[in-house]
Amino acid sequence: MTSVATPICVGCTRLRGDLLFPRCDAYPQGIPRVIQLSEMDHRLAFPGDQGMQFLPRAESDAAYARRLFDPSDSVEPAPVDMA
């Protein structure tokens, strides 16, 4: 079974439309598949986005984007004592 991360789009103030045909202010004709599948970090510029990137609704949405795309910001698991 393949799992797909929830796209950061769901926490973006620019989101329009619904889950069947997600659109936003940056992509009024439809959000590119690579962004929908969380294969691309839309906090960064992407062709065709008209200069508009991810704009979080709340700090929790910004934190989710960081966890998803900034592995260095992830919390390291605590070491396990094997003794």
C-alpha cells in the first residue's frame, strides 16, 4: 500500500475549490500534481505559480510544512537503551 502525505495546500490561505479539483490563487486552473502529492515544496517558487507560494492559515500549518519538507527540523528519536 502506498501512502501519500497530506499536501500543505490544505493549510494554505490561498486554497480554493474542493478535494476533487483543488485550485488556488496561484493555480486557478488546478494545482499541479507534484504539489498535490507533496513531491514538491510549494513554500518555494514553482513554474506557473504567479509569484504566490504557500501561505499558512495557522502556525500549526507552517509547522506541518516544516516537518514534511525540512528533515533537519524534525525531532530526532530518543536513543533506545539496549542494555
